[in-house]
Amino acid sequence: MPCADSVMAWIHQGKGCRWLACFNPHSYVVSLDNAAFAHALRNADWLVPDGVGIVLASRFLGGELRERVTGSDVFREVHKRLNETGGSVFLLGASEETLQNIRAKLNRDYPNVRVTGSFSPPYKAEFSKQDSEAMLATINAVSPDILWVGMTSPKQDLWLYENRVHLNAKVAAAVGAVFDFYAGRIKRSPRFFQQIGLEWLPRLLQEPRRLWRRNFISTPVFVWHVLRQKLAGDG
């Protein structure tokens, strides 16, 4: 995977912290009314098309994207490479129980990857200065190669963008629900649904209260914007 290769190249040769964000139709729609979020996404070092709608829109508009790259894909492929070369990770987000499950599973799946720490942040809409200082201090004390952030979007993306220059990590990646998938708390859609672009359907059935808005409000808005862009280009 080119993205994982690029991340690993930066870990081995780069200076400073670069960060990765995942982009899908819902995050696009949220960014329309959130200027700070839009700015953060535009300035991500890696912005991966984590949503089949982004890939289809690119094809429809004559763009270059040809395949989807999910947060889970990045998480898996980077760990495979780190397991070969050695490296360290830190986990930020989720509950203590979920973090413990992830750490145990990572130790089994990737024994050469050191999990240098984890932190379960307070569950609130916005972090205080004290919250951020506590997180930064814990992360920077161990200076991981990769900081994985598994919180909700746009909170995770805004926090990373605002604090990237203060992080003693080579790479920081906002991967959202990947923590819950990997820990087994939420079951990822079967591969068949992933391959045909309908991964959202089984997930919607699992979490209708959380996901209905992105599927029945954000998706139509995104489609309309894509069609409008196409019509403007053809005109």
C-alpha cells in the first residue's frame, strides 16, 4: 500500500510530526459548516479516501482516485511493516477496557511492535487546556513512532491539527472507529459488502442511532454537490 509505504518512509527519515486524516462524504458535509475542520483536512499530510463515495465521485469528476483506503487498511498495513522493522505505537482514545483489548491483540498479532502506552481521554465535546496538556505529556514521555487516535470526528482531527507541533511522535493518525473494529467491540461489515461499496449498510443496521444522519442526510448533500460540480464543469 503506497500510503503505508509513505508513512514508514517518514518514520525512518522524517523530522517532526506528520499527521493523517480519513475523508468520507460525511466529513465533507460536516466541513461545509466547520471552517476549522475544513482547514485541518486541507492541511493533513495524508488525507485518505475512507469512503467509497469519495472514490466514485473522483471517477465521476475525472479525478485520479481509483481505490478506497480505509483507516483499518492503514492501521493493518503499517503494523505489518512495523512488525518487520520494529517500532513503537501509542493509543489515544476509547475506553480503558477497549484499550486493554487492543494492546493485548496487538501483542499477539504484531509481537515486534512495542505498545509504549495508551490514554483514555475524558468523554466530552471539547477538551480543556488541562486535558490536552495531560494527553501531550503522557504521549511525549515515550515518544512513539506512531500515535493512533481513535476518537470521533471532527474532534480527533481538530485536536491533532492543533497539537501536531507539540507532539513527540513521527506520525499521528486519526482513525476513528478502527479502535472499536480491532478490539471487536463493533463488527466490521463482511468483505463482500466492502468490495461492492456497501460497507455502510451492515454498519447502519448495527448502529442506527449513531449513523443514520451520515447516511440519510450527509450522503444526499454530498451527491448533490458532486452533481453540481459536474454540471458546472460540463457547462
